[in-house]
Amino acid sequence: MPELPDVEGFRKVLESCAKGRVIRRVDVRDTGVLHGVTTRRLRDALEGRRFTRPERHGKWLLARTGGPTLLLHFGMTGRLVCGRPDDPVEAHDRVLFTVARDRQLRYRDQRKLQGLWLADDESEVARLLGRQGPDALAVNREEFEAALSARRGSVKTALIDQSVLAGLGNLLADEILWRAGVRPTNRASDLTEADRRRLYTHMRRTLRSAVTAGCVPPRDSWLTGHRDDPAPVCPRCGDPLRRSRTAGRATVWCPRCQ
């Protein structure tokens, strides 16, 4: 599932492929990814406008045009790719934005769990993002600690709740908790100040590395690099990792280190 680092990568794709370019044509090949907007309205609103600098909030990508804003969410299998208008159209290419004779931006998504929204103005952008918490890469330590302290459930549940903190998913949450030495089932409200500070520090470090990689990298020194092994062991202490479920999500952790 795309998490904050992946979406930041998609932001860079949009910026390098389309920033400053006029949207010459919008082709909707599957209306199932459109939310609250028709094909005709999408084309009328965007064709002839110019993509400006894109923004990201959590797992949402905001494609600005100086007028309406296109909001993209990638669900579990979505991605944004840059190609050419004459490239073969793939089965999961849902919406195509032609921005030059040799440039085309494609929203590609196999499962179509999320998709595209159109906001006419900033009040509509705010409404669509209204349930999102602060961005995990931009939140300051005081906001982070206050958000966790107010939660009654487990700390992992809090970390992956987009209304608490926007951008973290399953892989990042497990990685951050492992690095910070915090068990995922611990109650968020029971964490000590030292726990919260350690979590914040490791969240920042993990996000910076993952954003550079463009994903949550499955490195040998990371928990992520071992979570799918048949018999996973902790890359820190060598003990067997444990698999469980937290808030319905597969969770991997080390009973010794956490």
C-alpha cells in the first residue's frame, strides 16, 4: 500500500512530468476512480489549465492548477507514472493527462479503492481533507505528543489512524515502533514522555530515509526487510519476530526489543 514516502515520490513524478505544462487533454478510461465529479466536468475544469507546484498531505496528493485542485489518493495499488501519449495503454491506466506532445501523466490503479476528486476552491480542499490529522513529516514534537496522549487505544492503532497523523501506514508504523523499542499493543495514553519523544525521533529518521528511497525500503537492517520471511528474525537481536494483528492489521514486532 502506498504510504507517505510513496506519495512523496508520486508528487515528484507529477512535478517533473507536468509542472508548468498546460493540460491539453484528459482521458478518463474508467469512471470508477472518479469521486463526486463526472468525466465532462473533470475535462471542462482542467483542460487548458496549467499544473503548478504539487503538494502532499499524508497519503493525499494535491495537483494544483491555479484554479481547481485535483486531489489523488492511491489506495492500496495506485500510482502515478509519466510516459508518452503514444505509449501502449496498460490495463490499469484509469485516467490520462496529456501535457505535451511527448508527455502524459497516468493515474494507474489495479484495485480502484480510492481515486480522484476535484475541488473548485480552497474551502472544498479543506472539506475533503478535513478528517486528516497533521502530516507525519511536518508535525512538530509537541503536536505529535499531544495527539498520542489523547488516544485511548493501542499506540499502533493511533499511528495508522489518519485522523491522528496523516501518512503512516502498516509498514511505517511497525518499523517506527520497532526502532523506538515500543510494543505495538501498548496503550498510547500510557506512554511515558520519554517513549513519545523516542517515537517522534525515530519517526522523523525513518521517514527521511524512506522518502529518499521513495518507499519503505526492505533493507536487511530494517524490520521491513524481514517481515515477510518464512521464519523472520529480528535484525537487531536475532530473536524470532512475532506476528499478530492490531486493529485488524498484520503486525510484526520483536518481543525482546519491544
